[in-house]
Amino acid sequence: MSLHYIFIALLLTAQLLPGALAAPPRRPVDVPFGRNYVPTWAFDHIKYNNGGSEIQLVLDKYTGTGFQSKGSYLFGHFSMHIKMVAGDSAGTVTAFYLSSQNSEHDEIDFEFLGNRSGQPYILQTNVYTGGKGDKEQRIYLWFDPTKDFHTYSVLWNAYQIVFLVDEVPIRVFKNSKDLGVKFPFDQPMKIYSSLWNADDWATRGGLEKTDWSKAPFVASYRGFHVDGCEASVQARFCESQGKRWWDQRQFRDLDAQQWRRLRWVRSKYTIYNYCTDRKRYPAVPPECRRDRDI
Ligand SMILES: *[C@@H]1O[C@H](CO)[C@@H](O)[C@H](O)[C@H]1NC(C)=O
């Protein structure tokens, strides 16, 4: 082989590799619910299909329901395929979140606020560090989340927490320890999901009440694979920290395309962002200064 060919081969490898590594590995879709998760309450309000590779949470006037991961995790990529309550879902909230179990707990939240038929859902996100939240952001989605399954995920490593909807970053919370902001780094979290009635606040601030004549309300789930570093609740550090794909360099910041997509979500779909709420926070919260466009 001539030098010329070797040069071209090197050039190709150099160009292909970063792209190939930047996407998370494909995750198996048919992992049964029971491998990684258990019901949390109202066990009879969870229905299992296809050998448990798909489940449905049912909310009626007696109760909602929920489930949680068996394991606790310190960093990883946590995703779920969810189809939200269809039709008149006003007053209902479907949540998918990570939370530690201590009193000064850390939490990373997706909350989907239902609506009257044909009216848009709101996706609210929040981050708690050391027991303190108050970092809400709210967006509309660019699709109807009740028609199909969509993927909602959290990438959490020592550098950032990224909220993604179908691989589009909708929010990033950078580690701003250097600015005096607490970042979740040493408390393992479990993964939770639930469907419940929250008509005192969820839809148009509580004006729209749950119409129980439309019950039962049903949300469907798939994708029970977990890509995380499993830790015991007491463990401060996870053995594999620094070795897994979500820790690698290309996941420590958004790339240019991801920043562009995040800006698109911000400019087109954002309803509320605590970072820009000067009434509530006269001074920009320090972690928000890490956001490139605030
Ligand atoms: C429900 O629909 C109304 C009217 O379009 C809208 O103002 C509101 O933001 C929607 N979502 C929720 C959860 O209230």
C-alpha cells in the first residue's frame, strides 16, 4: 500500500470516529419491566403487555400509581419511551424523574402536565440540589406526545445534566461548583415514574379540573433498559466512574449542533424559564450564566 492510501485511510478514520462516538450506543428496547423496576404503590393499577416489555399506568378516581428502579445510580444515561394520556388529560400529571433518598436530596424531574382534548401538554423540568429546587423551566413540545411513544432522557455525569426529548436537548444544567452552586455528585439516585391527579395546580394553574367521567387515564411505557453506574445508597463513589460512555469527553458539554437545537427549543417552545424570571430572581442565578444565550 502506498503512503498515499495510508494517508487517506487516516484522514477518514479521524473524521468518522468523533461522529461515531458522539451518539449514545443503541439501547435494547424489549427489556422487561421487572428486570430493573418494581411498582411503588397501587400495584393493581399497572398493566403488563408483551411479557412486560410494555406497561400501562392507570389513574382513576380511586388512585394513581407509580414505579421505581430496583437499583440506585450515580451517573449514567436514563431514558424512557412514554406515550402520554390521550384525549382529555387535564389535571393529570405524568412524571419521570431521578431522586436520591436523603433529606437534603437531589432530584432531576420531567413532569408532563395534561390538558383538555386538543390543547397542548406542558413539559416542566426541575433540578433539586441539596434539597432545594425552585429551578423550573416549562416548554411546549413540537409534537403531540399522546399519539406515539417518544424518548425522554437524562444524561448525568460530573460535568452536566442534560434533559433530552428524542435526542434533542431541551435543558442543560452545568456543574457550576466553581460559582458556588451545588451539583448532584455524590448521592445515588433511583429512577421513578408516576401518574397522578394534580388538578389543584397542573392545568392552567389549577383552573382546569380532572373530568372523572373520562377515567381511566392511561400512560404507556417501554424501554426499561438502564445505562447507569449502579451504586448502593450509601456509596459515595461508583466504581466504574470515569469508565462508562456517558463520562467520556464528548458528553461533557453539548456539541455545536446540540447547542443549536437547544436554542431552537428556547426560542420557539419555552413558556417559562426561572433563569429569566427577574421578578423571582432579581440577580441571574449563577448556574444560568453558563447558558450561552442568557
Ligand atoms: C392547556 O391549554 C391552554 C390553552 O391552550 C394553555 O394556555 C395551557 O398552557 C395548556 N397547558 C397546560 C398544562 O395548562
